[in-house]
Amino acid sequence: MPLILETVVTTLSAAGTMHLVPFGLIREDEDFVLAPFRPSPTIENLAERPYFTASAPSDVRVIAGVVTGRRDWPVVDCDTIPGKRLADCFGHAEFEVAAVEDDPQRPRYRGRMVHAVSHVPFIGYNRAQGAVIEAAILSTRLHMLSPEKVLTEMAYHAIAIAKTAGPAEREAWDWIEDKVAGALGRSGRVLDGTSCPR
Ligand SMILES: Cc1cc2nc3c(=O)[nH]c(=O)nc-3n(C[C@H](O)[C@H](O)[C@H](O)COP(=O)(O)O)c2cc1C
């Protein structure tokens, strides 16, 4: 399996409308492949402007927020491409699309990194941040997974949240809990124990 980096990708339409969304970037040699499922505004934007930016947010609420309908995060202009990056991030990289492999379900855009910068020192891994990322991905696949699988995985990720989350990670987790509860028609949460996972 290739290395995949979970990042926040931004693209711009020809009219300048930005689309910001978490995506996994697949490393291929020196390049990174962006593979959005259709339909996606990212695909439409890339047809108009073949550039994308990957930002690594220091606050995982950006990732949990976008997949729970909170899309308004501060951005600034990129340094070398027509694009935007997250204003608050450990670092970001700017890509131009070097090749496209079209596909009816999931086209692949091979991104060539033209610029990369660190903005904030990275001094350690946090398990709760990892758990929020996993739960955020889970929350985009609810239509494909059984409720039992979703709740079993949420219960596992909740352990890291309970043990290692700061306020931002806990808030991000709660947004995902609400989305999962809504989709599964549950009233309680996995973490606070008001309703145990089946
Ligand atoms: C960390 C993370 C990584 C993701 N990676 C991908 C990906 O590589 N491809 C994809 O189609 N969706 C991915 N998703 C799901 C999309 O972010 C989600 O479906 C989003 O709503 C798609 O946005 P769009 O249709 O507005 O482009 C990922 C979600 C998360 C939280």
C-alpha cells in the first residue's frame, strides 16, 4: 500500500470560488495523487484551474468541521500558484496537476509539488487528533457501513478522546458524534455513555 497523507485540500474555480475539503493524498514517487469520488466540486475546479493546495491543520476541528457542515475556515493566498491555503496550519504544499487519469467514479490527479513551507513547529503526535481524523473519515462513509461497524469503531476511537483530547479535539469529536447519532437515529453519544454501542 502507498503512503497516504490526510490533508485539507483547497482548489479554486475559474471565477475564484474556493472549495476546501479533507482528502488523502497518495504518494507516488515524488508526486502526490488526489483522488476525489464523483461528483465533487474539487473535480470541477481542477478542470478549470489545474492546481491544488494541501494544508496540515494544527486544529483538527477544521477536518471534523468540514465533514459536519462547518466550512468557513480562514485562508490566505498561496505563494506560487493561484490558490488558497489554511491560514492556521503546521505547513502547506502547493501542487500543479502534471497528469490526469480520468475515471467514471474516481479520477486521479497527479500533483507535482512546486512549493512547500512549514509555519508552526510540530513537536508531538496526539492520539485524540488521530482519533478525530479516523472518526471524520468514518462519518463520510456512513452510507456504506453497518451501524454495528460504525459504533464499534467509534467506541474504539472514543478511548483516545477520553484519555488525550484537549478542548478543541473534544469539540471536534462531539460534532462527529452528533452527525453519527443523527444518521443512525440515536439520541445518546458513544463517549458519554448515555447510550452504549450495540
Ligand atoms: C481525513 C479525510 C480524508 C478523506 N479523503 C478522501 C479522498 O481521498 N477522496 C474522497 O473522495 N473523499 C475523501 N474524504 C471524504 C470527503 O472529504 C468528503 O466526502 C467530502 O464531503 C467530499 O467533498 P466534495 O464532494 O465537496 O469535494 C476524506 C475525508 C476525510 C475526513
